[in-house]
Amino acid sequence: MLRQIFIVTALNFRSLVGRFWQSMVIVVGLAATIAVMLSMLSLSTGMREAYAKAGDPDRAIVVSKGADQEGQSAITRADAPVIADAPGIAKDKDGKPLADRGLNSGVPVLRKDGSKGFTTMRGLADKGQGVRPELHIVAGRMFQPGKRELIVGLGAQAMFQHMQIGDKVILPAGQWPIVGVFATGDLLEGQLLGDTETMLAALHKTSYNSVLVRLTSPNALDTFKKALTTNPALSVTVERHSDWYKRVGDQSTFVLALLGYVVGAVMAVGALFGCLNTMYAAVSVRGREIATLRALGYGAFPVAVSVILEAILLAVTGALLGAFIAWALNDGKQSMFGAMVFHLSVSRAQFELAVTWATVVALLGGILPSIRAARRPVVEALRAT
Amino acid sequence: MKYVPLVWAAIMRKPTRAVLTLLSVMIAFTLFGLTIGMNATFTKLKAEARDDRLFAFSRFGGTLSVGMERQIESIPGVALATSSNNLFGYIQDPKNRVFVQMNDENTAKIYPEWPITAQQWQMVRDNRRGVLVSRSQADRWHLKVGDTFTVIAPVQKKADGTTNWTLQVVAITPDFFPLMAGYMFGNYDYMDKARLLSDQGKTGVFRIKLSDPSRSAAIAEDIENKFANSSTPLQSLTEKAAYDVTSNTGMDIAAVDREIALAGMFMVLFLTANGIAQAVRERFAEFATLKTIGFSDWGVIGLVFAEAAIPCLLGAGLGVGLAEVLASIIPRFVPPGQGVPVPTMTMTVLAWAVACAALVALASSALPALRLKRMDIATALSGR
């Protein structure tokens, strides 16, 4: 059986050259579909990858119970030291726990093209740098605690205007100067940083948005989490920082990704009809050839399989071509969406997705023609032109 | 016209192929309609945005004091500043989301071009609980003039501790662009006086009318600068800037839409070109016969073009029609008040679709037409 399939399929592929332009219909159809879909997904994929890179598995974030985003969370002044005293937190050289009280707010900015956008302004408290060893000042200086000063990330400088040292940012009751530039290698670079307590006062807020801690080791998370969740005085959620960012990333990109898949699906349906069309034509053109094979003794099943395999070969070729086009046009380009600065991505997983979709389209588009090829009465097919 | 049966017979020679081609073309044009229709909406939004209107809202979230209206009006170039607060909630079931814009008595003056009469605006002022409900919203929630309904707004507490806001329909007003998901306009005083004392006198957004539209961008800056050092700094946008989707998201969505539509057209072009080429190849001898009995070169070419054009044009029409249907369903799934634009199938969109269909038909029949023109009738008739 397998040998029969192999022979019939080989024969099929050899005659493919004679059906070049028809076959190209499937290739072009899938190429267009996948090129469009992966190009659209490069935005959401890029964002998710940026989020995935942002969290450190060595860190844990504490937010109030039920908060999905830092902005929804409120940790009171009373709770913050209780959290900092929990087991599992690494200590700095003075023996103090590396736990930092954080604040988040949106801040309007002017994009390089003149349009109005916004980014995140984040508050760091006294252990801000201790908890984030990847934070380096690359120009100017760090803001001083208690002072109304901000530092700006390299990503924000690249995307927005008025982000140089000396520029002022409008905040309630006054403008804050930018005194330094920082780098972290992740999406924090698209943000502005300042002192939590000073920001808290300026924004008329009374509670923090989060507490970020450095764990003694990645395994210490369970001890830390247990201590906080079993404390009846606290009502918090504890999550590994990397997991937190992954989840936030998935939620933020959901609609964008959905849009990409919807457009891809619509085009795939169009490509499917094209595939059906081509395979029906292929089967009818090869009518006599197939009939001869069957008259010689080859089974109907190998014939049917060869038709489907032909469809799959063409579809996958087209999909890979489309994926390559999407990759060449998009991968690595720096982009911005809302407050996030990141790089577009057409990853290996996207290529695999393309191949899967192509196979599904080919299967659906090849089944009916293959059945017709297998079922057609041999005598009638031999007589056809 | 008399050749239509001939062309039809040619198309229906392989009915499966004809149907599949039509379906494929239709899907591509549905995508075309949705994407180019979206662009048409963007263009219309920008075109209808007036430069004598501005929005101003809190720079760092939270509500603003209504008293700022006077200060804004003192800025040269500003004619009127009005306030409105939004009531986001649901009717009975949390998934029945509604959004009522509570306007103050001057808001009507800012929007003179809306199809709402002065009497209708006045009805809301006279009946504090009154709301103007757009036709689409009235149909959706089965509301008639005089009906009373309750909106449960979890984030907007009343002084009595509940979140149930009772409203009465005073008039049903027409839907209009750009509020494509419909609207409900209520009375700001009703909302303000029923809230906790600490929440009163607050607004979410200022709608501002300018007396000097030529300086709208500069006036927006003046407004921001005036409150820059206050405890509630503002962010101010002209209506044109607010409706410019590209500048709001930082992405050129219109270009992306065109690229998607183009990819779809490319797919259709390949499919149709292949189909026509194959059809001509298979029926070469028949065309030779037609030429023998007296059809001119152009006559035969015309038949081939018609054979390509009919599925393309039909597919274009059906596709854009389907896009229209899909576009009308979108508002039902989108939360109201978010300002999500909906694709509109304007005459321009249809014209572009027809033009693309014609171009595809032309391009598809070009090479086969050339072959037919150069045909050696004798050879062709012999079937070689």
C-alpha cells in the first residue's frame, strides 16, 4: 500500500510541471494569505515577546487581590512593610529586604511625527535599583528621592519628542525636569521613572500600585507567596514577575492577534476555494492518466492520497513563501503601539503556524477532488479527452 | 446583449469551477469592502471633523472641576466651554452594555449640525431624568417614547448608596455619523445632583467651541499651558486630531488596510487569469469556429473579456454586499462609547471595487486575447 502511494505520488509530482500555472494558483493563494496574516501578527507577536522578556524569574510582584493590571491594584502604606518582611526576599548589603514600592501612571507624550501619544510613568522607591540590577544610567544621573525629577529610557527617547536631559514633563502642580537617561534592555526603556513617594504626593494618590521583590532564588517564590496569602491582614496576589508579564502581554495583545487571525481566516477561505478549483482541474486533466493507473491495478486509495499530497505540497510551498515575505518585510523593525516600544516579530512559531494552516487548507481543498479521482469509473475516464 | 447566452454557456461549461471562482472572488471582495470601507470611514471622520471644536480632559486621569469652564473661556479664541460626564452601565444583564452621555445645558450649542432639534434638547432640560435615545439604540433595547428604564452603573454611585439610574425616553432621534453605535444623551444636572457631595461639580471632559478656528492648534496649547502648573493639568485635542486614527494609535492603519485589500486582489487576479487562460486553451478550436463563421477578432476577444468580467463584477457586488452586512453587525459586539469605527460601504468603495474587478478581468483576459488575435484558424480548427 505504502509503495503504491509512493509511486503514484511520484508520478503525480513529475507531471506537476505540466500543470505549472494552475498549481501556482494554490501557491499564490496561500502565499498572499500567510503573508498578510503573519504581517499582522508580527505586531502582536512582537509585543508578546517584549513582554515575555521583561519579567525576571528571580523577581515576584505583589498586587492587591484580583487586580489584573498594576493600575487596578492598591497596596496601602501599612501593608507595604508587612510585605517587605516576608520570608524568601533577598537582602541587600545592609541586610535590608530588596522590596520596592511601585507606582504606575500614564503620561501624555509627543511622538516624533508630531502626534499625541502616551507612555507609562513608573515610580521607584529606595530599593528600585536594587530590585532591578539591569537598570543602568547611561547619561546624566539618577533622580534623587524626594525630588521632583524624572529619568527617561532609551526607547522613549527614540520614539518621543522632548525626552532629552533638561526637558520638562507636565505633572500636577508643576513640571518635572528630566535629569538622566537609563537602559534596561527591555520594555521598561519606553517609560519614565521617578521617585514613588514624590509621585504619590503629586498625583494625589494614597496607595502604591505594587510591591516588586527580589527573591533569594527562583524557588523561594512558594515560601514568599504562602507567607503573604495566608496572612489574614493582607489581601494580595503574588506572581512571579515573568509570569505576570506574560499574562499581561497575552491580555493586551489578544484583540490585535484576533484581528490578524480573522483576516487570515477570511483570506484562507478564499484560498481554499482557489485550491478546490485547481485540484478539481488537476484531477480532470489527469483523468486518463489516473484511469490508466487504476486499470493497471493501482488502488483508488493511493490515487486519492496522491492528490491530497499534491495539494499539501503546493499549499505548504505557498505558505512558506508567504511567511518568508512577511519575515523579510517586518521582522526586527522597531515599532510602537500605545505606550509600548518593541520590535516586530515573525518567529519560528509563526512559520510553523503557517505550515499548519496550509496543511488544513490543502486537506479541505483536496479531499473532495481526491474522492472524485478515486471514484470516477475507469472506463469513462479512459474515454475522456 | 444578444451574446449573453453564449457567454453564460461558456461560463457554465464547468459549473463547479464557475461557482468556486465566484466564491473565491466574493471572499476577496468582502475583505476588500471591510478594509477599504474602514478607510472610507476614517476619511469621512477626518473630513467631517470641525476645527472649531476642542476636547479637553484630565492629563493624569480623574475628574475635573466644572469651575474650570470659566477659566477656559477666558482664553482668547474660546467661545464656549461645556461639560459632560459619561454614565457607563448596563440594562438588567451585565452584557447589555449602554453608555449615556450626560450633557450640560450648553452642549447643544457646540453641536449645531447634529439632527437634533432645539425642542428635543429642551425636553431633556425640562425633564431631568429625560434622555434622547437614537433610533438604533431604541430598537436594540425596545424603547418607546415615554418608557422608563434603569441603567445599573457600577462605577457611578449615587448618594443613596445604589448604582441604579432611572431614565425616561423623551424622544427618539435619528442616528448620525460618527456615532455609529448609536447614542443616549441625558441631563448632567440629574447625574450631578444625585451623586455624593464629594463627587459633585465634576466633569470628565470639556467640549469647547472656538471663536477663532484658524488657531485651533495654538488654542489647544494655550489651554494646556494655562493649567500646566495647576493641580489638575489638562490635555487638549482639536476634534480633527481626536478623529485622526493614524496619529492616535501611531500606526498607519489606512496603509495596512490597502495592503490587505491588494493581497486579496492579487489572489483573485491569479485565480481568474489562470481560469481564463485554461478556458481559452481548452476551447481554442471553438473560438476558431467562431472566427470562421464571421466573428471579428475583437468580437471573440470581447466574448473572452465578458467571460472574465461577469464572475469578477458579480463577485465584487456580492462581496461588498456581504461586507456591508458584516459591518452592520460589528456595533453589536463592540462595547458602546469606545468610538470604534465601523467600515462604511460608500459609493467610493463600491466604485473602487468595480474598478478593481474590471482591471482584474482585463488583466486576466489580456494574454489569452493576444493568443486569439494571433490565431491561425486552420491550425486551430484541426485541434492541434
